[in-house]
Amino acid sequence: QAQVVQSGPEVKKPGASVKVSCKASGYTFGNSGITWVRQAPGQGLEWVGWISVYNRNTKYADKFQGRVTMTADTSTSTAEMELRNLRPDDTAVYYCTRDRMVAATSKMDVWGQGTTVTVSS
Amino acid sequence: QSALTQPPSASGSPGQSVTISCTGSSSDLGAYNFVSWYQQLPGKAPRLLIYEVNKRPSGVPDRFAGSRSGNTASLTVSGLQAEDEADYYCSSYADSNNLVFGGGTRVTVL
């Protein structure tokens, strides 16, 4: 069955960068998109951005523009999100999800287990 | 992009129906058919319940139904069961390839 498995928890200091990865299996990775969503402690879901695995097009939420980079590697069926210049309010669970090849159309039907990123001095 | 508006809580007794609203604008929910709903059980990752306003992925019971009128979408859970107690989030495509979520609604089964 289709699944995405994410990398482990991270603890970072303010100003640092973090990379979160997810490995897909059970479906044709190259015919999909990957959407990243985060959830701060006790808060709701927040869209971080999307990448088309097919052509590597990306779309990032305005608030993350300039701080985030999303990549995908079809040879390893792995997607990665890098968030730079971390702040304490970036502390959240980050989810990798399978989505469509069209940006922001929200059919996130496979979710990773989540990766906790903690930003603290 | 502004978040969609959901009531913070809703409740119902087992077997009853509960409807959750999600209000957006003509720049998102009212203009596009890419409205989705997600269920998040305590301590778990979210799960897709509804996409494109009213379509259910395979495996989602037909007790869950989505609809939209104007700038407001709704999720109705019929025949409420104890395992439906969860947080529910709506989302919508918004202008210029953006995605917005609602703030979430906690459903309590009385």
C-alpha cells in the first residue's frame, strides 16, 4: 500500500536550518506531488508548500518564501524540505503528504507519521 | 492568504448527525471546486475524508458527506459514532496556487 515514511525528530537552535525528508513507497512517485503541512503544538494545520515530483515545479506559502526549499529525487523516491533561519515559532510537527501533480488542489491522501522539529536556544 | 473560518467545536449524541461549516471567500472556497476535509484523531496524522467538495476516497464511509453553498462548505457526519470524535479541518485552493486551511473543529460525541 502507498506510504511515506519521514525522518526522525530534530532539535535546532534559532537561526539554524533543518532538513526533513520522506521516502515514498507503494505508488509511482514520479506521477505525484508532495505537499508539506505543519502543525504547531495545540494548533491547526498550516500549508507550507508543494512540489511536483514530475517536473520539480514548486509553490510555497507566502510566509515561507525565501526560507524554504523543497526537492524531490525520483531515483530514491525521496522528498525533502529545508527550512532556514529557524525561529522558536517554527516548532511544530511537519507532515509530508502525497498530493496531486497540480499545486494546492488538496487531495492529500497519504500522510507521513510526522517529524517533530523543536527550535530552542 | 486568510484562513477559512470553522466553529471551534461541535457535538452530538451517538446516532445523530453533526454538521461543520467552513466559510471562505470568492478568492478561495467560493470560486474553486478544490475543497477538502481532513479528520485528525488524537495523536495521529490527518486523514483525507472528502475532496473536490463532495467526493470520498475509497475506504471512507458514506456517513461522511461534503457540500457547498456559495462561500460556505459543510461536512455532515451522519450516524455519529464514538470513533468520530476528532478534529476536522477544511481546506481550499485559493488564488495563485495557494492552499488555505480552516482553524479546525473539535467534534465531541456525547
